[in-house]
Amino acid sequence: MTLDQIDKGCEVEIKDLSGGHESTRKLLSMGLYPGERVRVVRDSSLGGPILVEVCGNQVAIGRGIASKVVVEDERDKCRIP
């Protein structure tokens, strides 16, 4: 599953960054690395950016680039229905 499919309040682990060179560089510059845990702080259901917390910082990520972040939910309870 990808970061844009995660429900607000859930915490997941980043497994992979599946975008090209530019999107991967942008994600890494925001602190989104494989192995890091992120928590979805705000999810705009109208298609706006997703606000996540990573390493104590809050970062807004557009849905397009969030779809490049492959995550794992250990409890399988965070997927948006």
C-alpha cells in the first residue's frame, strides 16, 4: 500500500520510494527514508495534500508524490476503506 491510502492518525513504516530520481530526491530531502516511521496527521479527503509527521517534523506531501511512498502497516488497520 502507499502513503496516500493511509487513514488519519495511523502510523506506518516506509518500505520503499517507488518514484523516479526527482521524486525520490524530493522525498529524501523531506526526511522520508525507507525504515522511517511516519504518522498521518491530516488527510484532506478532497484531494489536497497529506500532512505527515516524520522524525518530529510535520511535512505536507501532495497526493501524487505520496502515492510513490510504499508503506507497511503492521496491524493492517490503517488503510482507508
